[in-house]
Amino acid sequence: MGQDTAEPSIDARVQVAVDAWLRWLTRWQPSTHRSRTRLCRRCTGSPLVEAAGFDYDIPHSVKHALVMRLSALIEAEVDSYTERSLPLLSRELRDSEARQQARPYRPNDGLAPEYQGLDIDPEPDPGQPFLFTMAELAENAALGIRLPEPPPLTDAAKAALRHEMALADDHATRTGMAVCLALTDHRHRIQDAVERLVEPQVEALLHDLSRSLDAPL
Ligand SMILES: [Zn+2]
């Protein structure tokens, strides 16, 4: 893939992302909350999970944190390629970004990468009345805003834009594959960190749980 600028290579960027995740993992603690019942759209079936060598039984938050760091890397690379090489798509994205910026309430803004893509709302609890959710709040706040509609595109402009979108998709696929390949070089570091920092905590939690279940009333 064309590294035509002085940007760091994909390998170097994957190394930085894994390093940041390893630092984050030293502060990780198992959640004692009710576990989620919905599948995570970012992690489920992600080739990044497999390339990292994560086992099925590793807590979701551990996997999710790395998946989101690597997804951010891929998105940044596609953004930079779009900016450099795809002028029509760049302009579309800038316009749509300007419309997003006009929204007064954006609950996902400013979250650390480890927490992005997780549900912003708690799971609905059938026993509890629910006034409104964070997602609804953001939606309602946006409704009150009127933004000028962009002028309609001609057929030729639409076709040109679709072509640039296909190129951006191809670039995302190639970048994703390069990231997965680079990630396999870090599997031993990832596995070692999980064994040291995650497994003992999960075992301790299970041990406490089984003790409290066994305790006489
Ligand atoms: Zn996830």
C-alpha cells in the first residue's frame, strides 16, 4: 500500500496502538455490573479480534479497548487518504461534519477510545420506569435545528462521488488487512498481558462469587 508521505508505517502505528492498550490494561478491573446482553457491533466477527489472538472467554471490555484503538487507526488512515486523494468525498464529509457540529448535544464526543462504540445507555430494565435515554436526548436536541439543505447533485456528480466512495472502501479494506497482519506480530505481547493482568482478576472474581454462593445463610 502506498506510503507516499512521511506518515509512520501501519506497522509502527499498530505498535503504538498496542503499547497504549497495554498501558490501559494495567488499570483494567473486571466489571461487576450485569453483563451486556446485546452483541457488540464493533467486536462481533471483527477480524481484529482474531488477529489479536483473543480467546472467546476474554472479557469484552478488554477486547473492545484494543479493537477501538485499531479501528481509530484504520479510520484515521482512510481519512488521510480521502483528504489527499478524493476531493469530492472530502468535501461531502466536511459538509456533513459541519452539520454534525451544529448538533448541540453529542454524548459520544470526548470519550476515550476504550469507551467509544459501547452503548451510551444502560440496558433497559423492565421493572424500572425510564424517562428518556441519552440517545433520544441527542436526537431531540438535533430536531430543533434547521440547517440549509445541500444543493442536489447531478447524476455525473453522484457517479463521481460513488466512485470515490468505492476507492475509500478499498483503501479501508487494504488498511484493515495490513493492520491484522501487523497485529499478529504482537500476539505474544497481547497474550502475555492477558495472562498477567486479566486472568488472575477474573479468577479471583469467580472464586469470590463461588465462595459467597457456598456460604451458609
Ligand atoms: Zn466491543
